[in-house]
Amino acid sequence: MKIPTITVLLLCTCLFACSPLFAQQLPNTINVRARVTYIDPDPTYNAIISLSNTSNYDYDSVSLAELKERFKKSVTESGLLWDSIKEHPGTFGFETMRYKKEGILYLFETKSVEGMKRFLNIKLPILQNLEMSSTVEIDSQEAEKITQMALDKAFKQATLLANKAKKKLGDIVALKEHGGLFDKPYQVSLYYNRPPGEFFYEIEVTYEIH
């Protein structure tokens, strides 16, 4: 008695799939992803370091206050202002590192490439680099430019595919962005082989084809 039931279900499924409404929901399309790179010309450079005593013999009996003074001296000797460095920049500080000793976290921020290089060139055994990055914030004009770059790249890629398939490219039927961070701070780690202020934006575009 189960065979007629299965036959009826298959027949109904075929009728539904062949209906005009169902066909309209599955048009012939091309789906492409386009990723573009934008270099922010004016990022903010950030560095977070920790200061604490080490096992170095020269620092064994030095207090945290004295370590701080030595660091302050190195900062001023590098040509930077001590006031440009923030101590304990966040709600939590050195205690989050779970070391069994005292320490201080410092944050340095600047728009100057030279200033950032000077700070990074301060070398003391009591210092540890925790983070080096640039912060990018895309404004409305930059967002419009980047979005247009991505759309142009998607259109070029879809046109190439359509031509190869001997099809004509139609309207956009679906659009989705991946990782859009407009009007929000976007952090990029500093590397020797990557430009600072590098921002990636990716969209997924579906075109109808005829």
C-alpha cells in the first residue's frame, strides 16, 4: 500500500518543479566575488608594550618605579614626548598577563611614521612588544570609492564569464558584502612586507544572464 503514496508524492513534486512560479525563482545567474584592496593614506599607528623586571642580573634589584624612570629617559632621548605615552590605557592592565611580578602597560599612538619608528627602536630588556598596528577608519567618501571599485571588478569578472558562456549579462539580482567595516575602526597589524593602513573589502554579486 506504500507504492501508490510514493507515486503521488513524486507526481506532485514534478508538477511543482515544472510550474512557472518555481521556474521564476531559479533564474539563470552568474555569481561572482570581488575583493579589492584600499590603502588608507592617513592611518593612526599604535603600539602596546609591557614594562616589567627581568631575570637580567643588571635589573634584579631595581624597583618598578626605577624601571619606569629608565624607560622615560629612553623615550625623551629618542626625541618623543613622555606625555604622548599612555600608562594603563585600558580598564585592565598588566595583571591580565598573569605574571607573578609587577608591571605596567603602555600605549603609544601617532600619525607620524617617523614617530612610530622612533618608539619601536627603543630597546630595553625590560620592555616587551605586545602589539604593533595601524588603525584605519573609512569615511563616507572612501566607502563610496571602495564600493564602486568592488562593483566594477565584479562586473568585469561576470562579463568575462558570460561572454565565455555565450550569454548576455543582465541585472543584479542579489548583492552581499563580506567584512564591511565602514565608519568603524579597523586594525591592521604592522608587518615588514605589508603596507600600513591596508583595508580589504569583498562583495558577492549575482547577475541574471540571458
